[in-house]
Amino acid sequence: MALRNIVKIDEEKCNGCGLCVNACAEGAIKIIDGKARLVSEIYCDGLGACLGHCPQDAITIEKREADAFDEEATEAYLAKQENSQVQTDFVCPGMATKQLRKKAMPDDTAPAGVVPSRLGQWPVQLKLVSPHAAYFANSDLLLLADCVPFAMGDFHNRFLKDHSIAVGCPKLDDVQFYIEKLATILQANILNSLTVIHMEVPCCSGLVHIAREAIAKSNIEMAFEDVTIDLQGNVCRTETIKN
């Protein structure tokens, strides 16, 4: 054994999403009994490529006595996985990217009295969406506070229709993570427009800060619409913001 850097996983924080599994090129991490676990110390190079992919901050790098990274054994292990057709990538079913309907599709027909959903993608939470998902390409993106759809009775038809979406709470969630994630989406896609929709309560306006910082971080010039919703579900203010 040698004193070296190696991945440490906090199982209490881990929610089993599997993003770290996909990020580990050496196949050192697997989801076992609903938690991310290190398969073997010899497969972990300690570089930490998985760290930035964990939405729960459950992965860190620690320095401790561990078996040395074995590149040859790792290559043999990966080859065995491929040859036996064992699926090494894990994607939680709730995070699997889905494009639910195409923009050019006509309105859905629905029984009388039933209002059809206008949701065009899955997932919707900013922590869970993939920046490279097809539904972001050349789209009109809504950055949305998660309380808005509950307040607005006509949200689906007025705003959601024909839009991609990323949902979050600037008060309860990790703002810096959201800035990084949104910046990655902006860098990876050419968006037609960005609209930020939030409630009138002060903490909710943090979503505007997230949009500003993400645009600045992505090094692009982009204006966006800032839409404020009051507690009765009405649009009380709309403003164009230029960075």
C-alpha cells in the first residue's frame, strides 16, 4: 500500500443518481444497493474526475493508505466489462433524458375539460438536466423558480409551450452549482432566447443573479427577459436585462 489520493464517498449524502459512474473513465465506481461505491482501490486513479458531477457533494478526495492504482488491471477490467456486455453506465430512470414532444407537433387533442401538458422534456430540475440534451439545442429556455407553476393557473399555455426548461430554487439550492450548470448549458448550446421567471418574494429574485453570473461565466453576450409573478399568479413585471 501507499499513501495517495483516492475517492471517498459519503453514503449518507449519496442519492444513487449515478452521474459519478458515468464520469469515471476507469469504471471504479458502481451503484450498489442504491449507493455509489468504490469497486476497487486499484481502479481509482485519485484524479477526481467524478467530483464535479455529483449534485449532492457526496464525493471528495482524501489522502490515505490505499492499494496503488493499477493501469493494466484497470484496462483488463474495462475490457472484461465490455466483452461481457455488462452495462457500466448507470442512469437513474428519473434522470434519463427524454424529449416528450417536438416543437413542430400540432397541439395535442384531449377530452373535453382536460388541459394537455405542454412539457416537452424530462428531467426539468437544473441539477438533473444534461447540458448536452437535444431539447436545449436552438431552444427558447425558461429558467424557472419551482414555485411559479403552482402560482400560475395558465403557466403551461402561457409560458411552457414550445420551451425547454430548467427549474430550481435560489433560496434552498446551491447557487454556485446552478451558475456553473447554467453556464455549461449556455456554452454547449445556441439558444434562441432565455427567460427567467420567478416569484415576487425577495429571495426568489436570486434566479436573476444566477442568470447574470452564468452568462458572464460563459463569455457570451446575451440579454434575457426577467418575468416576476405575484402571489396571485399574475405577471406583475417584465424587464429585459442586458449583461
